Amino acid sequence: MSRLIKVPHSVCKYTCMVNGINDVYELKTGQKLPCRFMMILSGMAGFAYLKFKLAKPPYMVFWGPSIKVQYKKVNEIFGIDIKIRNEGGSFGRAVKIVKKNINDGNPVIIGPLDMFHLEYHEFFMKVHATAHFLLVVGYDDLAKRVYVYDCNYEDLQALSYENLEQAWKTDEKGYLKRNSVIEFSVPRRVRSFNSVMSKGLLHKADQMLNPPIKNFGVPGIKKLSKEFSSWEECMDKEDYVLALKNLVMFANVPPTLSREVDNFTANRREFSLLLKELAKITKTPRLEQLSLSFQNSGQQIKEMCYIILDYLDGKGDRRSEIPELLSSIATIEEEAYNLVKSIYT
């Protein structure tokens, strides 16, 4: 049996968790969204500093929300209902859920996936880059493959069941467990573009300036700037190295320590580009100023990541500069988000 759903697809790198949702949203509403609009407004380019004594490592830094929180924000801002199914379940059950949705005419998101096993991808059998997500729009049991759209590629891609099973064997911290299927439905009536934009930016500003927990957002960055120097004393060598790797890996998009990918700006570069585009679309010059602010904070995050990578590779030790960099990042973003509030309230 086989089935294929026609969905117009837009390439938008580094937006894999929502790229497919964005495609279907545009198809069903007729509303064209800028690249990264849904991804950034739903929480990326954020910050979380987590501390759990029994975790490995006990201190962890993430530069955005968990995917479940992100999908909750997609619902709040765009009105899209999202349901995660089969998290941590079997591959066989996941495939059955995918096929049923496709047979009903509903594309689904699948992940997290390791790009090492995606035969169409440039990382195939070269680089392990996990936490990738795809939009499934079809399948063919005779050929034993699914048909997918990838945020990095324009054309429809085929992925064998065999490689899909291997790619899907990943449990990713901050994302989801293996074999997860994300079902979603777009509402019949949606808000205007300007309404969605202002709501999303204000929501993002509030989350970064006034988070429910002071380890998140700008307060979390300030806290890390004060505590980073003591990390080495608070953890054994293994945990300390893991904590450093975690901080750097999740600042890169996709999450990897590979310098070849070289996007260690924690999505600030993408946020900056989006704001620059929104400034032109909405004729709001002050968004250009915001764009420069996040370009600056992104460059400082990248500098911090390279200091850590150099230390891990034995190429030098400039870790003493990191607290000041974090403090500067916090100041830049605090001023930027206060400007967001002044524009839209």
C-alpha cells in the first residue's frame, strides 16, 4: 500500500521542529510566514540553566525551551493543536501511527532523528547530528520507504524503513525520546500576521525578562555568569567536561560539537535575520536596532563556545573570560527585550 499527500514546502534551515507544521499552516490558511518566524516566536533563542544533583551532568545549559514547551507556545501563539504520541515506544507502533495519519490525509512530524542515518542528507554516514525532525507526507510499503520534507532540502526526499529505524533510535535531552510522532491540526480561523507577530514577540520578551524560574531567561544568564567559575569545583572532572560540552552543543544548530557546522550563536543569528526581515515587512525601523542587538549577543555566545572548544581540544585556556561574556550577553538581551515591550505595549 502507498499514499502521498501534496504539501508545498519551503526550505528554512535550523527550523526542523516546526518547519513541517509551518508548511501545512501556510497551505491551510493561505498566510505566508517569514522563514524562522514560527521557530523563533515559539521559544528558540532562549535560555535555561538547569541544576539536578543526580543528573549527568548535574549542571546543564540549554539555549531554548524543551520541545514540549515549544509546541505549547506554538499552540498559544498560532492556535495549532499538537499531540505527541508513542514517545519512547516501539518503531513498529510509530510506523503504524504515521501510516494511519497519512491515510487520513494528515502529515505528521517524526523525530528525534540522527542525520547520520538519513540517506539523502549530506551528513549520511559522516556526522552524528541528532535531534532532527522531518515532515512525513507519504509512504510506500512495497518500496519500504517514507516520503519526507526536510527543512534543509527543497525536494521531496525518500527514506528507507531500514534507515529510518536506525535514525529514530535516539533519546535526546530537551527534545523527545525515540520513535515519537507529532500529530497537529491547524485551526480554520487564524489571527492576522501583525497580531501573531506582536503577540509572539511580547510573549518572548516576557519569558526572557520575567521567567517563572530565575534560572531561565535573562536572570538565568546572569546567574550562570556568577556561578560559571565555580563549576569546576562543584563537579568531578567527567561531569565538568560533560557540562561544558552540553553548553556548547546546544548553542550549535543542529546540536553538535562539530566546528564544521559552525553555528554556535544559540539561534541569535537566526533571530537577528528574522527581525531584520520583519522591520522591512512591517515598516518598523526599531526592529532593525533589535536585529543588531541579537547579532551582537550571538557573536559573543559564539566566542564563548570557541573558548570552551579550544579548552576541550587542549588549544588554550581562556575560561576566565566567560563570566564577563555571559554578563555582557545578559545586558544586551535585557535591553533588547525591554525595547520589544516599548514597541508593542
